[in-house]
Amino acid sequence: MMKHFSLDTLRSFTTVVDLQSYTLAAERLSRSQPAISLQLKRLEELVGSPLIHRQGTGLKLTPAGQELYRGAVQLLAHHDQLMARFRAKPITGQVRLGIPSEFATALLPRILGQFASSYPQITLEVTSALSRDLRLAASRGSFDVILTVAEQAPEGAILVKEDALVWVGGRVELMDLQPLPLVLASEGCMYRRRTLAALKEAQISSRITYTNNDLTGISSALNSGLGVTVLARSSVPPELHELKPNEFKQSELLPPLGSINIFLERHGQSNNSAADHLQSYLHDFLSATN
């Protein structure tokens, strides 16, 4: 008999990974923790390999788990989109979405068309700002869903993905500039804080030549040759490019910057089904994006 994956089991698996907890996943899916554990055990038996192991206080995917997670996210996304098309009562409403400008510029054009096709009765109101400001506004009731970057998980947030921070430049030739010219967002930006700390630790002199919280302004500055910046790799727009350490003529090598975590947070009214569907859609799309 041919074996097959259960969508219910795959959803339990992805929820455990997203929330980094069997207990929280059981609560989210209205199941018992032993039932969730049994589903994942049977999933491992079907795959023939361990999928998750504990690392400190968290959970880490094995190579087989990473491959299955990517496929499961895509499969569940297609399933949910198909279900939405044939839902007896279309999902309607308005959703206030908050998103950092770099993700709005790089990802929203790819997401909105697909989401609008799946949920044509949902109206989106999108605001871009620093993650810090988005969380503050959300706490005051200004948003239903926010996408943020952070080093540690905000309370109640769902981890979407871990993304590498990379050095980014424009399409102009970078000369042997001392100190290193930087184009950064204003105080309070995590990228700015990580950049300055990495340069200080590497003992590389730098100066901030331009400050702007909007990626469009940062891109213009980079393409004008005002310096370099730092972005999450998945948010680098086509008009910019990731820099490699040996692309600089100067003797110092650009230091590594580590990675950041991308989270989704649900705020506002709990009975807003439009917001629930947007959060689920963003999660499935971003989790599957390399």
C-alpha cells in the first residue's frame, strides 16, 4: 500500500517548529500534547529519519526535518489557498498590516497579488516602519498583524525564519574609502546596532554618511555611491547586491554579522478572520522563501 502524508500531521509538525514548543502547538491546534507528540513520532516513522531534536531550551530541525518543513509549508499553503477559493462564505474584512520597509519593498509586490487573488474581499492597509515602532504601535491597537525582526522572540510571536545579515551595496564601484562609509537607518534599528558593534569589534573605522528609515531612500544613497549598508539577505532588492568581503579594494575585510529572526505577531481583535488568514498566508510564503 502506498504511504502518504496526512495534512493534519504536517500542520502539527510545522506548528511545533514555528512555536518551538509541543505544548504551545497543542494549544494552538486544540489538541493534547501527547497527541501532537504521537503525530510527530508517526511522521518520523513514515519518513524513516528523526525530524526534530532538542537544543538547549529550543527545538532544532535535522536535515530531513528541514527538507520536510519546506515541503510541508508549501503543500499547506497550496491547500489553504484552494480551500479559500471554494469556501462557502468568502472571507471579508480589513486588515492593518505593519511591516519593516525593507520587506515591504522586496516582498510585498510578490505577496499582495497572490493574496488578493485568494482573498479578493479582504482590504489591506499597509504601514512601514522600524520593528521597534511597529511593536509600540501594535501595543496601542494600531495593527492587526505585524512582521518584525528581532534577536529574541517577542511574547506571543511566531518565528517565520532565520535570515542572514549581509553587507549590501549599490551598482557603483566602491573605492578605497577610509573610514568605511555607512548608509543606515536611525537609532533604534537593529541592523544599525549590529553593524556598528561588528565594525567596532573588528576595529574597522567607519562613519555614517546618510541616515534614512526607508529602503527606497537607502537604495538611492547606495546607488549614488554614498556607502554600504546591512540588510537581511531575503530583503535585498534587485537594484542592490550583496557584497563579498573581497569586493572591497581596502585592506580590511567586512566582518560577519550573524543572523536575525523574522517574526509574525497577531494583534487587534481575536475574531478578525481576515487578519488570521493574512497571518497564515504571510507565514507560509515567507517560510518557503529562500
